[in-house]
Amino acid sequence: MKPCLYMLGGINYKNGVISTCPRQGDQLVFQKDAYLPSDVFNHENFKKAREQLYNDVFPKGCKLCEEMEDIGAQSMRKDFILNKDNNFYRPYVKGDEIDFTQGHYDEQGLMKAYNPETHETAKEGLRHIEIRFSNACNFACLHCSKVFSSGWISKLKKYEPDKEDKMYDLKQLLGTEHRHGDDDDNEMGITLDQSMEICDDLIENFPNLLWIDFAGGELLYQKQFFPTLKRLAEHPNARRMKISFHSNFNANFNVEELSEYLQPFNQSAILISVDAGRTFYSYFRHGGSWDQLKKNIQDYRKINQKTFLTTTCTASIYQMLDIYDVMDSFLDLGCEFDASIVQSPAYLDPSLIMLEFEKETLWDIERTRKLLDKYKILNAPYWFNYIVKYIEGKEPNHRDYMRFLHYRKKSDIIWKQNFNDYFHHYQIVDDELVRA
């Protein structure tokens, strides 16, 4: 068996489809057919996917976790560990390793709710849910797509993909990233009324729900978010719940109002998608301001010390081009640190830097390690090593590297910006990447 809390006890709302976690790529349920948790949790497709993992086989949609585990890296499946008592818990990251002596523990026992013969999980077994209301967003980030960002839709509104885009299969510019074929036109969309129905269903039928995540688009830019938090505060398990949400923390919002809506829950966490260092933040996260980000974090901290603020780095080849500045900028914000890997599209994979610049990258990594000793942010070494382990273990693909060079050229034209104005250790010369 490949134990996975998300597969056995999770629901994840995506772009018009529902699966078990952010990394699970199968379209298990279409929202137009069913969207209430009660109608989704034991859908036939959920049970089939559980059966495969139970039989020690990765479902097709779990390929991202499979790839991570194949190279010995930490997959999302292993966010939660099944211990010797057959209970899941989420270990605590401390220093450069995982501390297995403390963490979030599932006292109710998800495995007791799971039936290995029918592959149904009783409603008492729902532990984790992630909700996306819409793709409304004030940013157009270079690792994103039309599916998750209205900013991307605006950027590509007048753009017509050419032969070069098609030849290199630049999925973001073609509009095929996160799509399952030419006829896949599903959109992220949960109305305010539907979100209230989802909340009522969770309140009435899923008593042991523990972890609720929200993602976007940009939640602080969307009208559904605060009313949903208010309704979820009525859940019988609210005092034990952990609420977390992803945000660029760069939208206009009332910090006092946000703090107030998070108070009823046991824990709250804001995963601030920073992704870039101060030198190329506005290039990579188009529409954002580093100074505004820093101010919003400081203003929130003045009124709320309870919420965990974690700055997250989604590591692509762009981040590896100036990894020292990325880490220095992140740690200067004074928050905990978290990281993930851009595995798709493949032409943004961080390991691509090792094709032409392995020696230079290893030098940058060692220089950055010394920086981590200076700041001593508890979990920063662990997540930095997570990125390093991935790029050292993944075999880079030359065609994907060429695709990156063409994507950089085309995105600079569309975004009306110049790579060379933001990056100092690398420059573009005659459409080639060189070490400056």
C-alpha cells in the first residue's frame, strides 16, 4: 500500500474538476455534475484511485509524486506519515530535517474510516479540503497560466501563438497548460451561493475535518473568501481546525478584517507566494511590488501574532538564476520558509540550469548555504536542501532547456519587459543564456 492522507481523506476543487489534492492530475469529478462534498467524497472515480494506491500502484494522475519519489525527493504524498499505530500525522520541519517527535496528529484515525474492500471512506474520515473559487487575480506570474490567473487571460487576449510556440509546445502561451485536451474548457468557478452550500454540507456531514486550504487566483481579490470563512467558523470542529490559504499578499485588503475572520479557528496560516527575490520580483510576479509585499506583512504582524506567516518559493529555472538573492530576500522578510518545485511545464523545471551551468550553480548553492547560517530561520535549511536535492537528482532535458529559452523570449515580448534589466548573474546574448 502507498498510504496517502489526501487520497483517502481529501477533496480538492480545481478548474471545474475535483480530485484529491493539488498534485493529483486526474479529472475525477466534474463540478457541473457534482460539487457538494457529500456527492464527491465516495464517487466511483475516487474509489478507483484509492484502490490503485492501496494495491501499491500510482494512479496516472499521481505522476508528480511518483517522479519525486523516483529520485528520492520528498513528495506531497509524504506530507503526512502513517506511523506504527496506523495513524497519520504531519511531522514538524526543524532545521535541515524532519522532526518525527512532534507535528499535527490525526487523533480520530483516518484509517479506521477507510474500507479497504470497498475503498470507501466514511464521512468521518474527511480530513483535508482545498477550495478554489475562481481565477480572478491581480498578478500574471511567469510560472502560471490562464487556468489559474485572470491576469494571464488579459496578457494573451491579443496574442496569437505562432509556429515557434507550437513547435516548442509552449503550453502556457498555447493555452494548453493544465488542460486535458482540445475539448477541455473547464473553468475554475464556485459562486458565493455554492460556497455557502459547500460549507453547510461540511458542517452537517463531516465532523472530523481538520485542514482547510484555499487557493486561487488571488483570494484577497475575491468576494467569496471572507463569507466562506465566516460560515466555516460555525463548524463543530472549528476550534480544532487549521485554516491556511495561498496569497500573493499584494492585493488591497483590510488586514484587521482578515485577522478577525481567522480568529475562530485553532490555527491559521498564510502561505505567501513570494517566489522571486527583490531584484526580479516585479519581473517574475508581474503586477506586484516588493515594497507593498513587505509593508503588508509588517502591518499584519502588528495586529496578529497568532497566524503563521510562511513565505513560499515555487522553484523554477528562474529562481535558480539568482538563488542567493531569492533566499536573502525571503529570509529578510522574517517569516518561516517553504518551497515547492515547478515540474510542469517541463521547460520551467529548475533542474534545467544544470545542463549548461552546473559548476556555477553549485557555487551559488554553497554561497547560499553560508547565508542560511546567518539568518537561522528554523526550517529554511530543510526546504533549501529540498530544492537542491531535486535539481541534483533530476536528469535535465536539452529540448526543455531550448523550450525555456524560447519561452523567455516570447514572454518578454508579451509582458513588455527585458530579462537583462532584472538578472545580474545571467544575461541573454543573441537569444542565448550566458553567465555574466
